[in-house]
Amino acid sequence: MTRVIHTGDTHIGYQQYHVPERRRDFLAAFEQVVDDAIDDDVDAVIHAGDLFHDRRPTLTDILGTLEVLETLDETGIPFLAVVGNHEAKRDAQWLDLYESLGLATRLGADPTVVGDTAFYGLDFVPRSQRDDLEYEFAPSDTDHAALVTHGLFQPFDYGDWDASEVLSQASVDFDAMLLGDNHAPGKQRVEGAWVTYCGSTERASASERDDRGYNIVTFDGEVRITRRGLETREFVFVDVELDSEEGADRVRRRVGQHDLEDAVVVVTIDGAGDPIAPASIEEFALDAGALVARVTDHRELATEDRETSVSFADPDEAVTERVRELGLSGAARDIDETVRASKVADSNVADTVERRIRDLVEADSDALTTGADPSSEDAETTAGADGGEATTGTDASADATERSATADEASEDGPESQEGDAEAPAPRTDGQADMGEFL
């Protein structure tokens, strides 16, 4: 029997909302996973990519992760992982650094055997390179085999890569695919194997309302997958539907019904009612002890008499407010969010925008026309998934999607993202990191 923790999308180093406490929260969630692994004496911790949020993590993030992995290593529990799209670099990966220190194993085409199970890895592969994959894996005589990879797979929502294609073409008969990239957990049977997402360990966007956690996967004649939750920072979601003549007082009363101390407060406003300055509601929540407050008014309001209030605690809100005043269609605002402020990795923006436009036009040929129905997605979210393609391919070369300098700067300062141009991993040579890369 082999019993492992399947985790991923830890996004260590993500300073969400530009708040240092949120940066620490992402590392703390990873620490919880490792503590649970030690307490339960599992056989391995399997990480399905996006250990880091950015391909340029700070020294504090690198050392914090190092300390957690050292704690795990002291107990003899191996850490097996693949590279995700957010952290991917052209040459040596951060995972290679930890492997060179004996603290991690970067999974690939050769099996890494734990108990009676062989684990294989496939780093994120850009969509443009998937047709060239041959899915050749070295054989193993173990009772079970599992593939760990990172990407948005069908038959799950938002999938652009067919899991059945991988399973049917692979040279190894896999019992399970352990996936990362989609921040929502889930499992389905495909080609006789379990295909499962573990979900993220912290909320990387306001769309991720469900509790965070990870999977426990047991290989013992059959594959059993169970779910365990994590204690993360409280998010308070307040959805307000206003009647005519209702306004800010009604919203404040609804927000005030909750314990806001040290919480991230996310308020959405729909319905009719008076115009509301989001900054006034944010200030109310912060005065009540909230760590962060974000307000999104989904209503379509005339702009002539609308007073715009800017929260100088978050200058990005000023940009968002100005975009609202431009009178763009809901679809156009959705595209603006993807390019300017979402957590989609830079290398994935072009494909994500192309896919969004295609879907919108197929659903409504007038979707991009001013005055069309607004998108139903939260202006801060990416439909519950990681927001773009996943990251993989031990033998994948860099996906050189170009973006303008303006877009690069926006990704550094946007309300939900600070990653740079995420690039696919380069082919491995001797498996050792070039230490010059980390200096």
C-alpha cells in the first residue's frame, strides 16, 4: 500500500492585494500540508506544480520554502513535484535547486518508486507544443503507476487538454493522473483511471469561495481519493442585492453583520438602488478590523451623475473605476481584466484572451458590442481555475508569447497578479541547478 498527500498550486510568494500578511498566508498553508504529512506519516508528498507564484520569487520565499522542505526531509518523507506555469523558467527551475540539495525530486519520464507505486511527471506543456509529445515513459514493475502533471484538462470545466488522449497514448498504464492548475478540487474516471485535481491551498482569487485543502491518495489494489481541509485566513463574502432607493447604508448594514477581524472582505453589489462609491464601503470594513476589503458593483449605472471616489490605499481601484466609466460591454471588460489585472500568467494571456473571445462570440455574436449583457464572472476572477493554461513538459521548450512593456508593468502591479512572463521549462540535462541562476 502507498499513501500520499497530493497537493499543488501553493503559489508561495503571492502578495495578494499587495498585503504582506497575504504573502505569509500562502507559505503558512504549505507549512500546514507538510505538518499534516508528518503527523500522518504518509509515504510521500506529491506536488502538482506552481509551488511558487512567480518565476522570480524573493529570497524570503526561497528560504521559507527551503525551511519547510528541510522539516519534511528530516522525517524521511520524500517531496516529489513537477513545474507549473507560474514558476517556470527557461533553464534551471527552482525545483532543481531543491533537488540539488537533496530536498526534492523533480518527476519525469523515469519512475520514482514509493512503496508499490511508480510516480512519473510531466511539467506544464504550452498548448502549441502538445502535438509533438510522444508520452514515452520508462516501464516499471510496480503494482501501480501515477502521472503527476499541471494543466487544464478535459473533462473538467475550462479544460483545453484531453486527459483521455494522455492516458491512451502513454506507454505506461496509469492508475491515476494527479493534477494541478485548476484551483477547484475534483475527480473523474477517464480511460479506467482516476483523474483528480487537489485544488489550491490558499484562495488566489475572490472566485475561490470553497474551503481550501488537498487530497489524500491511497494505492492499494485500487485507488482511493479523499479530501482534507486546511485552516486558512477567513474570507467574508457579502453579496448584496439592492432594491430601488437603497444604497450605501444597506450595504454597510449587511457588511456589519459579519465578524471582519483580520478577514479579507469581498463585497459584490447587484440590483437597483443608488450609486455607491466602493471606497466608502471598503473604508467601513477596514475600520471594523478587516485586513483587506474589496467592493465590486456589478450594476450598470449612468455615468453622468456618478461620483467617483478613489481609495488611495489601492490605486488599482482607480483604474478599475475609470474602465467602468468607459461604457464598455461586459465582454470587453472581461477581456480587459484578463490582460490587465487577472492572475493569468503572462505567457498564457494571448491564448486565454483568444479562447474567451471565441467562447463569447459563439454564445452571442454581439457580445463585444457596447451595451451587451455584462459577463457573469467576477471582475477579479478567472472562472474558478488557474486562469490560463497549466505549466509542463520536462522536455518542453519555452513558449515565447510576447507582451508589450505596458502589459508587463500592469502584471506587476495589478490587484490580483504580480507574476512576470511565465515560461515553459527547458529540457533537463543532468538534473542539477546552475547555481549562477539563483545568485
